[in-house]
Amino acid sequence: MAPKKRSPRRARGTGSIYQAKDGSWIAQERIQGQLKRRRAASEPAAKAKLVQLQELKRNRIDVHSGEQPLAQWMSAVYAQKLRQRDLAERSKEFNRDMIERYINPVLGDMRVIDIRPGHLQDLLDRLRADIRTTTPHEGTRTVHAVAALLSEALTLAFDRKMIPDNPYSGIVLPKLRRGKIDPVEDAMLLSFLRTTATHRLAALWWTYALLGLRRGEGLGLRWMGFDAVAGTITIDQQVQRVDGSRVILC
């Protein structure tokens, strides 16, 4: 077996390039006390990779943290969000679903430092194409939701110097057209209220109509929150469906 080749000795602290036993070339540089290696098919390619390593070292990029898989970093960012914000249960479920269903299966195994704008754009474009065949509006909304999670995670990685630049920069998203809301006309609403006057939930329908409550807020109303003397209703909880079960949120 031919002995491995090594490029001419470089000045101390400037890294090195050598040829491995399998014929490939290795560029290596010590960054933050750890020896980082990059494999290349040729000596010129290895030199280019060494330049990249030196650029990371010069800019004090935390290469070790940047080498973790995106799925691991997304999990850490999501956990931090839960600690810092009082998210509703449905928002928690929605974020988990977006990450586990759309992001991790495609990019989860990639190292954060290796992700490029093209990876993100391809993911978002394919996601939009897959979903819009059945529900066009929902497809666009899903793309925007996934993009927001990726932007948040990668921007934080950039701010913490885990990566030399933010791959989310320049991403193009489809225009989000919000669905037109056609409010119920007064005559139609009055007809509905009269028709359901004897229904056991008639009081709830009237409350929705007069106060404009959200569905979950109306379902969360309690008689103890009704003050007949003061003429007020206290809205202090709501009912939502999370993971197929009804949950009361205060």
C-alpha cells in the first residue's frame, strides 16, 4: 500500500493537509481545542476545505455545537421556547407536529453547519407541491409555519455563532392569501336564533352572537362566571381539543 502523502509543512497553527490510506485527502485544523477534519477527493479540494476551517476558526464559530444534527437542535430550541413562553396546548401540539412530520424526516439528520439555503428552499417547495394538490390554502399556511420554525432555529444558531452565516437568508415563500370571511347577515342570524330557541344550548348560541366569543371560550363558560346583578360574564378558561382529547385551558 502506498504511503500517505502530506502537503509541504505549513506554519504552526495553520492546519495541515494529507492523503489518507484510501486515497482521499484530509484537511485538518484545531478549533477551540478540538481537531476538526474535512475529507476531500483531491488535494486542491482539501486546500479549499482547509480555508473554510480557518475561516470558521478566525470568526470564532462554535463548530462543535454546529455539528449537531438539526433534529437535536430543533428539539433544544423548542424546549427553550416552552420555558420562555406560555404557549397554548394547541400551539405546542402544532409546533411538535410541524417539526416531526415535515422537518426532521428530510433535514433532521443533517448537521446544522452543513445546511444551505438550497436545502431549505427544496424542502419548502416540495412541501407546498405535496399539500396543495388537495388543500391549496392549507398547503401555503403549512409552508409558512414550517418556514417560521426553521427561521427561528437557524437564526438562533447564527446568533450563537454555531454557523458562519444564516442559511435561511433569501428563502422565497409563496404568498399567503388569507381566506375571505363572509359574516352572517343579521336576518340569517336572527332566523337561526329563533329556530334554536328551545335547544338546550340556546343560551350559548346567543352568547356567541352577542359577545363574539371564540368557540373554545364559549365552551369554557361556567355558571359561576355569570353575574346576573352586574350583568357580566367572566371568561377565564377555554376548551380545546389536543391530541384527540378535550383539554381545559385557563
